[in-house]
Amino acid sequence: MTEYRFRVVISHQVMTDQEILDLADNLAAAGCDDGHVGGHDEGIEIVFDRVAETRDEAMRSAVAQIEQCGLVVKRLELDRAAIAV
């Protein structure tokens, strides 16, 4: 198993600190306790350091867990170093 770093941008706006805490709690309960919630120009981003067999598996499982929380995934992002050969 390998650890993969990637970001998931979701179309969601939070207004208060409590909403951010509630979002983080909901995501952790869905299995996203390996992600860190942060602000993004287009909503919220969650930066993952996820252990999985493949990068695709890591990303698919993160998206599924986020969507369990009723959130809409806008896109996934990788750092250039993550895809360097």
C-alpha cells in the first residue's frame, strides 16, 4: 500500500467556524479522517494523504465518502510532483 496526496474541491460554502467544524465531523464520520478541510476559491478543498493500493482507488474512495455527506465534488487535483515519472 502507498500513501497518495491529492485535493478534492467541493462546491460548498461555509459561513461560520461551527459550520466548518460540523463539516469536518461529518466527513470524518464518513471515513475522511485522513483529509484536512480548507478554504478554496471555488468552495472548500479537502487535502488527503490516503493509503490505498492505487491512486485511482484512493481517489474513488474519497469521492464516495464525500458524496455520502451530501456534498458535490467539483474536481480532484494533484500536485505536479505526484504525477512526475
